Amino acid sequence: MATQPFGDGTRRALLIGTGTYDHPELSALRSPEVDCTRLEALLGDTRIGAFEVRTLIDADRSTVEQAIADLFLGARGDDVRLLYLSGHGVQSPLGGKLHFALRETNPNRPDFTTISATSLHEIMDECRARSIVVILDCCYSGLFLPGAKGDASPRFAEALAGRGRVIITAGTRAQAAWEGPHLDTGTPAPSLFTGTLIDGISTGTADLDGDGVVGLQELYRFACERLHHEGAAQTPCLGGEVHYDIALAKVRRKRKPRSSPTGGTGSRSRGAAAPRSPQRPEPWRTRAAEGPARQPVLSDGVLVVHAPYRLHAIDLASRRRSPLIKMWYPSSPALHGDAAYITDKEGHVQMTDLRTGRRRRSSAVAVRDGLLGISQGVLYAPTQDGAVRTFTPSTLEPLAPLTLEGITVTSAPREAAGYTLFTAASSRMRGDPADFDSDRVVAVSEGRVVWSYTAGTALSPDWSATSLGIYVALRPEGSSPSQRIVAVSPENGEVLWSFDTTARLTSTPVATDGVMVFGDMDNRLVALDTRTGIPLWDKEIRTDGRLLTGPSLADGALFTADRAAKLVKRDLLTGRRIRSHDLLVGPDRQGSLTVSKGVVYATDARGDVHAVPM
């Protein structure tokens, strides 16, 4: 664990955001997830908040209750504990007591389906930490305050020794808490109150006394003044047993920009005029799916977006939508040139024109949906009986079938080092003791299996392949927080190296011939040398939120999209952030952003396609 810069005790924070509700009386909220992920990035940064942070989004009641107990009941002495809640606040029908709504909350029965303010007070009374911070961003949050008293912010030395219980609420007993101004469907904003806190910490403007530290009372006064200046119809409140201010975050001082080279007159030195950089293309957005969808794939100048039972195609040059392609099964199609290969109503392979939506051809072979793929100029189609049929993609003329003995293909094909690659399993029934070591990667050439790598345990669906290696992730065992990534030679299936991750993967790793990148559940980005498996970056790199898709690699850069609604471009060799763009993309574990000619194409959480020059 990293050394804490705020005294001798531990600093732990629990951030709870709920934006999805099952009950029709509780409207969906878009800000809580962004609230939590952006706060997590600040509080978890060892140079700013130095908290150990746990974040729960749309969690159930039992998970939330256990997490709150873990936060408060294990604290001692100089420890600092911070609890943050963002979501709906509801009042009990009788007595007007405050309850914090969760996904399964029934507002008519809050005592049994919420986290009550009373229960929070009771567990906080049992906490032995000297410093307890509670920040509430919900309607009627002022009901949580048993009283309100405070004093001016002391010097930093006193802030470090501060003790007591501080509660900051987004509003009074009767006020609603407002979501942020969402600019469009794909870019949710933090709530008005939390957005002010984030801005005050990240920019350092909440450090009102200029001592390099943001205290709770400073942050409260900053939020009050900012919201009043902006005319927001909510007034934050502060209360609790406050004896000293509690240090929440350090201020990161920004470097002064270097002055431009000048001549003796103070103007820029003269010389040959610098060549003009080409004008960047304009960003654009267009409607694709009518709801959640996978990330776009570029095929022959057509952006293809796969939604359940729908295939949406957009011509990249004209931005015109092609006719909708309806699918009988939910699995992803195979794409090749200007055609999509799907499974039709009868279970046969169907070739469909992406630009017209018309069927071109179909086969008479019943196949398994979701495993169609093209490699080495051949269309592979596993059948229901475990065989693999092959076709010429342009005509669907059958070729010699693939010979398999005792194994069943479990993935669409990939291509590396002149071989067609599949993951496969034993043809025995799952659960057979002899099936334990059946998961494998097989390499196919000229219609037969050339070599295979047997994992000795279950493979996850997360794998990628390049000319230097095949990178497979093993399924984690039981409750283990980590996973193992194994690199296999594409020439003969021998193990090249293995790497044990610190936390489980969030998506499929991606690789070029020199670098393999993955993101984990603790918001880490890790880059490994594909030849040795040794980490490439000198320092730990974390994203603002958990990755929603696999990383994308293009032109020496790394592109990621996370739950904090950040689209980020980084230098691939160093991990250094180059630029970012606010966009909440749709989750797609096996997919990734499409990058072409300096433009990132992404599907947002509502199904729109965005073109973002980066």
C-alpha cells in the first residue's frame, strides 16, 4: 500500500452512485456514475487525495450495507473515513425521515428497500476513526444533519490532526439536488453540486487560504459561493461535530508554460516559416441504433454498428445510413469487404450487402450462430454437429471441410503467422472429469490442425493474436482478484511467457507486434513488451474510470474510453496522456473503438455514432 501523505492513519473512501431504478416512480439519473468515477480519480490519486477508494455503481442493498460496514467498523485512531452517496433521496411517508434510494427501492416501502439515514448514523456512532466525512448529493439531504456548526479553516498542521464528523449535503431539508447540464445524449455531466466539488479540487480553486491543501470547510464554502454565483436553486449545508478542518486533498500546482523563443526585440525570432499543419477534420455525430449497441467496425468504408437483432451501416464518406439489416439471432456477424455474413431464419449462412441491405447469397448448411469468421480468404462456419464448414466468401461456394478430432470450436477465427486460429474445447460433455484440461488454442493450415496449446484450465473469451504471439487470458479461479495472461508462439504453440495481473481484466487485451495493452478492474492501464512480457511504462498509469471497451492501438497511440465519460489518447510507449474528449461510450467488452486517419469512431451509451478527431 502506498505511503499516505496525510498523517499516520489510513484514508479510505466509499463512493456509492445509483442512477438506474426498477420502480417506475424513480426516474433514471445519468450523473451518479460520472460523479463517482471522477471523484474516484481525484481521491484515489496519491498526489491529491491519497485515499483507498471503493466505488459501487447501481449496487444492491446487501452489497451497499456490507461495504458501509467494512468502511466504518474497521477504523481506528488517526484513520480518515469518507462516504459519498449520489442518487435519489426519498422521505418516509410518516415522519419525513431520509432514505437513500437503491436500484431495487420501492419508494412506498423505504424501510425495507433503502439505506436509511438512521442506520448510517448508528454505524457511524460505532466508528472509532477520529475523522469521518459524509458527502450527500441527493434530494432532501439536509434531513441527514442532526445540527450544524463549524468554524474557520485552521492552518494545515491543525488540519492534519483534525478530528470529528463532518457532513456536507447538496441542499436543505426541502431542496432537490439537480443533475448537471447534459450537453447531449452521449456526454452526461456531473451533478451541479458534485461537479462543483470536482472542479474545486481538480483546479485547486477550493484552496481558499492558499496553503496547498483543500479542507472540508474550505470545500463547503467554495461550493456555496459557486452555486450561489451560478444561480442554482440549492444551498449546500454543513454540520457535524467539527473541531478542526479535515484535510481532503492536496493541490497540484500547474507548471508555468515555457515562454516562446524570442529575438532581441521581444518578438519571435525570425526564420523559415513553420509549415502549416493540415486542418483537423470536424467532429460529427449521427444516429445509429435506438439504444445500447456495440462499438463500430469499419469495413470497406462502411461503419457497421451491431445492436441486438439489428445491423446498422453508415457510409463513412457520405454519412448516409444504409437500409437496416434485420438479424434472426443476437450474435455478431462476420464482415468482409462490403458484405456481412449472418445466420438466417433457417440457420443457414446468409451474405448481405452492407450498402443496400439486400441478401446476395445463402448456403444450404445449418451453422452455429456467433462463430462465423473469415481468415486467410476463407469463411469458416462451425455447424451444430461440431464440424467446421468452409466457403469462398464472395460466392459461398463450399470448400473442403476443416478436419477436427475430438474438439469443438468455441470462437470465431483469427489470423496470425500464416495460420488460422481458434479457441476450442473437448467434445466431451462439460463436467466430465476428463474435460478439465480441454480448453485450448488450435492453429489450422490447409484444412487440418497443425498445433495446439492446451491451457490446463478454462480460457476466458479475451484473447488476441499478432505475428509475434497469441495472448490468452485464463479464467480467474474462484474469488481470486487476479488473472494470468499467457503468450503463445504462433509458430508452434509453445509458451513464450506469462504475466499475472494485479486485478481482473475489464476487456480483451489488444496487441501490436511490439506492445500488448490491457485495463483492469482497479482502473490500471498496463502495457507489456510482447516479446518478453515485461511492463513498458516507468510509472503506474490509471484511467479516470473503469474501461468500457478494449483499448485501441493506432499510429503509435493508445485510445481508451472509460466510465468517467472520458475518451483519451495516450502515447503508446510512455502512457502519457496527449488529449481527451468527454464522451460516455457504450460498454463492449470484446469490442473496441475504431480509429482511422486520426479520427476516433465510437458508439455512445444511447446508440449514436460519434466521429472525434484526436
